[in-house]
Amino acid sequence: MVTGASAGIGEATARKLAAQGFHVVLGARRLDLLQGIADELGGTAVELDVTDADSVAAFLDRVPEANVLVNNAGGARGMAGVIDYPEDDYRWMWETNVLGTLRMTKGLLPKLIASGDGHVVTVTSIAAFEVYDNGSGYTSAKHAQAALHRSLRGELLGRPVRFTEILPGMVETDFSVLRFKGDTERAAGVYQGMTPLTADDVADTIAFAVTRPSHVNLDQIVLRPRDQASATRVHRA
């Protein structure tokens, strides 16, 4: 199961896992895009909005068994100081990144455990352990999402399920376009003069984690471009 699978890291992950022999169930809101990808991969496309409990329940009803869940759906909205941050943007980020991950993980855990070798991968961000000016909405949501995921590592200790957190730095997808509400010029400026990660780079890392022997748990994997040292330090040519 891969959420947010209609583009970017989610799509790339679905493709990598299908190449590894998994039957991939792809979930996202854009069913038209999702269906084309699923048809290419021999997978299953299911409409999914992780902010909607009924949509998540309907998705779970379509999944009789599960071995791997990739919590990829998420994102950012806006960049403003705390005093100016619109509450609706905050709410959307928490609903998508935190409660979306909670709904999917909570709903699938019984099936993952029943598989005898389950694996939950949650894509957070370096924003899950760093903060930066004008990013409080996103960094607070990613901190909370990471706390949820990391708690499960202890709560399910001794059960046949693994937990891996993927923490990428700058990845050039539609992330910044969505953050800046369609302003493609501003989004392009985020990566100007440096070489960011690609969706395939992150997907390769996820595929590596889930194909390790079942006794191996890669707890956390941080990956950044060579040009990035932290959320606020980037080398630009």
C-alpha cells in the first residue's frame, strides 16, 4: 500500500516496489492519474483521501491483506511566521501528515501483523527534527507525525512488524508548487543553483529498506542532497 501514489515520491515508490515483485495498491485523490499508473504496473488503484475517515475506511475495505504500508501522503502549505500563519493551512497540514498517517497505520496494523512479516514505512522529513523560520506549520506537523511513527516501534516490539522512518531533505517534486499554491516560478527558485534529490532517490531508499531480511529493522534513514547540510544551509553555485 502506497499513499499519495499519483505523483512524486509516491508514484516512484509504487514503481520501485512493483519492480521488486510486490502487488502494489496505490491510493490517492486523483484517481484518473492513479489508474494509469496502476495499469502500467499491474497494480490496483483505489481512490483515497487520508484526511477523510470514510475514504480511509473504504480504502481499507478493498485491502484483504497487507505486507507493507508506505505512508507517503502529506505536504506543506505556505510559509509565514507564527503570528501570520493562516489557521486553515495549519489544520490541513496536521490533518494530512499526522491524522492521515494515524488513520492508515491504525487501520492496517492488524493485517500487517497477521501477515507475519509486516512493515510500516513513514515518509517524514528533516523537518521532523529541525525547525526553521516561517515553517512552523510544516515542521510541527512533521515532528508530530514522526512521534506517532516512532512510538509504534516500542509499542509493537516483539510483534512481526517493522517500522522505518524516511527523512528526506530537499526533493524536487510538486511539493513546493503545492506549498506555494501553484506559483511555479517561486517553487523553481527553491532548487535554483543546487542539485536536489529526485523522487527516484527516495523511492530507491524505501525499496532497499523493505527488502532487507525480516530480522533487520532500519529505524531511521536521513537523506539529503550533497548540496544541503541542514534545512537552512544549502550550497548554491
